[in-house]
Amino acid sequence: MMNTDLALFLSITGTAFFLVSTLTVPINADEISYHQHQPMQAALKSFIASRRPSLVSIPSSPPRQTVHRHHGRAVSRVYEVTAYGADPTGTEDSTEALLKVFADVLRGPTSGTMLHGMIKNFGGAQINLAGGIYLISRPLRFPVGGVGNVVILGGSLRASDDFPTDGYLINLSTSSRWSSTAKKYDYEYITLRDLMLDSNFRGGGVFIRDSARISIDNCYITHLSTDGISINGGLDNLVRNTFIGQHITNGSDAHERHFSGTGIALNSGDNAITNVVIFSAAVGINVTRQANFLSGVHCYNKGHKYGGVGIYLNLSGRAQTHIVNSYLDFTGIVAEDPVQLTVANSFFLEAFIVFKSKIGVAKWVTVVNNMFSGLRGKMVVLDGKFEDIDNVLVDGNEVGGGMGLKATVALGSTKGRGKTSWVVDFNQVLLFPRRITHAHYTLTSIGTEFPRHALRNVTRNRVVVESDIPVTGTVYATVRQ
């Protein structure tokens, strides 16, 4: 016998069956069409939900944002900038709203300290730009230093027409010394990720000072007038998977001769620049402190014929720089008085390496296994006179086109008939003039005589061998500078 609820439902729906718990009333499926069955099911679900909610599977609620407790209240570590009034269309000035976000991060929960106990750990707090474009008239910076483990991500910042010309869109430095500790760091483990920074030809993109383990990842920095990224002091900072250019171009630009600014100003040691493209600027990377690693860098900024430089090692007598697996494209490398420099496994297209003398020093330099391709010029050029030279190895490189090979290790030979003197001239290939430190030779002769012979001198990059009797044969020589 049907209960009151079931009777009520059947009277409303006019159906001939009902299923609840273990009670089943069958019907003839041929008597009900598909379109009749759909509204019947909907009505059934609605009825059961209102009368017997325990019998219906209710969908779970949407996932909630992870929150943490701070002074007894729940606090999110994700800061949505639009909630502070920032304009994601880039029409209105969002400076004040964004600075409020930066200040609010410092009021959030922390999880102990980081480097030397000076840096507060903010637990990966995120300043989320949510894919918006934000117009700013002043640099964005934290009110104080001592901040660590914060992420700024996911949108675009554009300088307004009155943005200070010496400013940077994001400034990771403090205006005053906030700590009396001798070894001070402003910030640690701040990540800038998935950002487009448009300096509007007024200043630069990112400024970092006295900070550790800052990561700039997958960013696009353009329309700079000073530096795309400026790193000063600190250590262990990473720039990777990033594009930098003053003008947005693909390498063919009628105004190339007027490019200015620097892609990355690296006034800091112990950093890594990896998988970075610098497509327009007067200087791609300007290195002014030692102990840095550059890998996978593609520079096709201002060409050398207009005075541009791809990588400038502006630290005379103390390079200690490693450049590998990179691509110098119509703009090369300039190294002032290089000491402990490696350039390896890289490609130079219409580009070359310049050793520039200020104090005349070149020591412990390795240029090996690179490819050079160009119509003219030498792969390595000396600008000035070098007197203090030690352990410079330029060898194993490939040269194509009309570009001339230069090396510090060379092989040569000369043939002669009835000669007592042989000269093997290495001036076309040896890098340094009038300098051979080691030489080996072999004399092969045709005939029955066994001549006496000797290496007479190696001056002016020429190997001179003499014999006591006329000989028809060949002299093979190997030299090193």
C-alpha cells in the first residue's frame, strides 16, 4: 500500500512507476518516450530532495582556497590585486592599490625565518595579477626589507607617461639599511613569474640589490631605457626563460643603430643566466662582477657594426665567468683583460670574441669547441697589447664562410728540395703576435743520407729548422703559445 508521500508524488507526475529504497513499481518502457522520461526524472529528483534528502547524493561544494590562521583568524596567502581596487584594463593608475597589496603581504602570517635569521618566511604568499594589465606611476616595492618566500605572478605592468625615468617597475631594494648586521640581505627567495613588464621607455624593468636566491622566470621585459634587469650585490640569483628587448623586433629593424640600454646589468657574483633571449639593446648582458654562469643565451641586440655588444665582461683582470651553449648573433663577446674565462660550445653568426687590453693581462682563458660563421674578419680579435699571458687555450673551434681561424695551438708544414733551411710561418693562425712558448718538429727526408738538423728559433711566430747538408723532404711543426 502506498504511503501519503508516494501517492502525492504520483499524482503530481502522473508516472506509472517509482523507486525508493527497495520498493519498485515496474512500467512498460514502450509506453513512455525518451522526452517524456527526462522531465519525469527531474521531477523525481526534486521531489526526493525535498522529502527525503538523505536518499539523494548532493554534489560536493567547490574547493576552498587554502587559508592559514593568523592571530586567531583565517588568512589567505593569495592576494588578488583586483580586490584592492587595481584596474586590470590598464586605464586607471593602479599604483596605490598595488602598493597596498605589497604592504598587506607584510601583515600576513609568517613561518619562522630564513637567511641568517634576518629574512621572514612568508610561506609562499602570492601577489596574483590575474592576467590583468596595470598602469603604474611609481616603482612597486615592499615598505621594508627582510622579506622572503613571496611570489609575484601572472599579469602585466606598464609604466605611465610620468613614471620616473630612473625607476624600475619592480624594485627589490630598501631605501635605508634596515639591519645593523654586517652581512645584510634585503630579500630572499622572491619569485617573479609569468610577467610582462613594459617600461614605456621610462626606466627599467626589475632592480635587485643585496638579495639572495631571487628568481625571474618566464618574463617578458620591454621598452626599457636603462636596464631590463639590474642585479646589484647579493648572490645565487636566477634569470631564466626570459625575453628582454628595448624595441619589439625580430632582428631586422631600421632603427637598430639607435638602440640603447642594457638587457641585464649583472653587478653581482654567483648568479646564473639561462635560456634568455635579448633581442634589442645596446648591450645584451653587462657583467661587472666575477663568478657568474651564462648558458643558453641568445643575443641579437644591437649589431657590432653599430657599436653593440652581446656580452660585455667589464671586469678587467677578474672575469671568472663561464659562457656555454649560447648563440651570439651579429653581436659578440668583449672581455677586458680576461682572467679565468671559459667560452665553449657556442655559436657565433657574423660575430666574434674581442680580448680588450687595459692592463695587458690574459690568463687561464679557454675558448674551445665553438662554431663561427661569417663573411670576413677573425673569430678572436685582440684590441690592444697583451704582455702578461699565461695558459690561454684557443683550440678546437670551427670556422666557416670567409672568417679567419685564430688559435693558440697550431700545426704546420713546409716542403723543400735540396734545402738546408725550412721556415713554417704561423702568423696567419696564431692569436698573439711574436709568441711561441712550445714547439715540436719532425724532418722527413728522401735519400740515403742521415742529416743532422736542429730547431734554430721561433721568433715572430715562425719555426726555423736547419740541416747540415742539403735535404729534400718535409718539416712538420706543432706550436703552442
